[in-house]
Amino acid sequence: MLKQLIILALAVLLPVPVLAAPPAALTGNLTLEDCIQQGLTYNPQVHAYALAIDESDQAVLEAWGAFLPTLSLGYNVNDLSNNSDTERDTDYLDQNSQSLNVRLTQPLFTSFSGVAGVKRARQSREYRRAELDFMRQQLVREVSTSFYSHLQASQRAAQWQASVERLQRQKEIAAAWVAQELAPRLRLLETEVELSNARHELIRAQSQQQIAAAQLRQWLALDARAPLNLQGEFAPEQSLSPCGQLGDCLQLALQQRPDLQLAQLSIEMARQDAHAVLARNLPQAQIEGGWTDYQREYDDPLYPEDDREYYSVSLNLSMKPFQGGRNLAAWRKQRIAVDRYSHQLAATRHQITSDVETRYQQLQEAGARIHTAETALNEARAAYQVAERSAELGIVSLDDLLNAELRLTRAEINLIDSRAEAALARVQLDYAIGTPVR
């Protein structure tokens, strides 16, 4: 019964985190925004980092406990048996004794260690929050990358399917020409080779689409067999910079990148740890009040019972100016950690600058390639239509028609890849500048 009461009390007093259970499947067509919201809501890593913030909240309350009084209770039962008949000292006669001690201790001065502990706990909480922001940005990047990779593979598969159908019609034309001895069999074989290559690329694109879908299910916390229907297109604004010129992007990244904030917080926490080490050598003071209820009963009725109740108040001052050099070594260790974190902060700044410049140039390049790819596709499509009609009339050779088809397919794939590269470069640039997650 007592065990059941303890379990019930713990269930009532201790908070139990409730995690959102992911749906078994998502119905309807999902846009990129839907996928991002799904990942931010159900991804277990997000929940793990959120729970770390809850842990740090409790750590702050724990640090405040250094300033609050401590209540301690003690109960002692002693049964003394002495077989000596010559014993006359009442403290060693056969007896039963009980004592109840209650002590209340209030710190008066903790040599600034309590203040340092609270500051350190608050900094740790800010660190956990920055970690959560950083993880959410990484999740948005991974979800967006997988989404656009799936879209790219889907469009490539559709274009290769169209290429297979065009080559199939060319094969039929070539077979008719060969049957009438108007073209050598070599032209038919060349068409069959290109048809086989197109089918090979179609299989590869379909495989890449499945791989991207599997990666996206991972970030969305979906079952491996859950259906995934995506809806989206490569929009023209995806090739535009979200922050204007390169200088503006660099300035924005240095202001809002969470990993930069993490590096700065690491320095501040190391400095606070150094202050806590120095506080070990300073004096400490505390006041203690106690109440004792003592009862003693002798086995020999000739001795009266002893029943005492008394109170005590004491002021304790302590100081440890030297502890074998441990505090000095610990303080030096933290100072070295500050220098190490400072160098890491500088390295992070250089890495961010390089990352922003790289992603910015990639976005500019992809944007410029889109216009060129669109122009080339229009020209290749017109050229293929002319070549196809001419081949049916016997005006141009089958070799000219095959070359026109290859150029058209290459132009279609180039446009898809250019748009996909622009979208992916935009995703990477958004991550590089630390765009906050909505």
C-alpha cells in the first residue's frame, strides 16, 4: 500500500512531458510549407531540443536554491546493553534512547558562488534556446532540400518519359524508312541506342525521386511506407537574393546566425565558470537554528528517565584560502577555455562569411542560367518540330531528327536543373544568413 501511495504522489507531483504523436500518413497534396510545418511539429529532434530548454529552466530554479534555507531532519534510536555489573556511568548503563533533530540553515554569504551559479544557469538556458533555433533552421534546410530534390527528380522523370515517347516515334519512322530501303539499318540502330539511354535515365530519375521521398519522410517523422504526395513548382522568385547585395547578406548573417550566438555564449559561460572557481577561496557565512528532542529510559528503574528539549542558534564562518592548488589550476583551465572559444568564434565568423559568399554566388549563377536555358529550350523545341515534320515528309535525314531530339532533351533537362539549382541555392543562402524560422 505504501509503495502504491509513493507512485501516486510521484505521478501527481512530477510533470510528464507529452510529445505530439506523428500521424500515420498525410492526406492530400503537400506544399513545401506543409512539409516544413509537419517537420517542426513532429520531428523528434525538435522535441529533444525543446526538452533541453525545460531542463535548463529547472537548472535555473536549482541555482536559486543556493540562496534559500535548508531544512534537515534527523531521528535516532539507540538500544544500549551493558553486561558489566560494576558500571556506574549513566551514559553506559542499559538504556533505550530516542532523539529527534530539526535544523534550519540559511546561507548569509556564499562568496558570490551562488550569484555565479544563477548567471551560469541562465546562460545555459540561452544556449539551449539558441541550439533549438539552430536545429529548427537545419530542419527547414533539410526538408526544403529534400522537397526540391524530389521535385527535380519528378520533373526529370517526366521529361525523360517524353523523350522516350519521341524516340519511340522516331524508331517507327526509321523502321519504315529501312523497310523501304530509304535509309540504312544503322539509323534504326542509332535510334534504338538513344531510346535505351533515355529509358536508363528515366529509371535513374525515378530512383532519385524515391530516395528524396525517403529522406523527406525521415525529416517529417513519417512511417517508411506512408504515402507522400507533393505539390509544388520552381518559382521565379526563388532565384532572387533574400537580402539584396552580398554586403547586406554578410551583415545579416553576422547578426542572426544561431551558431555565432552559440560560440559567444560558450565564451560567456567559460568566464562565469572562472568566476565560480575564484569564489571557492572567499569566505562563506551561514546561520543555523536547531531544535532537539531527546528522551532516554534506563532498564534499571532506580535511574530516572531523561527527557530534554532544547534549541540552538549558531553562526558559521568558513574560508579555504588554499586547497592544494586545485582552484588555481581550475581557474587557469577556464581561462584557457575562454581563449579556445574565442578562437572558435573567430573561425565561425570566417566560415559564415565564406558560406554566405559561396551560396550568394551560386544563386547568382543559377539565376543567370535559367534565362539562358529557357531561350535554348524554346529554340530546341522549335527546331525539333520542324525536323519531325520534315522527317515525316522525307525532306531531312533521320540523323538530323535524332540530333534535334537529343538537343531538345538536353535543353529540357538543363532548364529543370537550372531551376532546381536556383531553388537549392536559395535554401542554402537562407540557411547561411540564419533566416529565422516562422
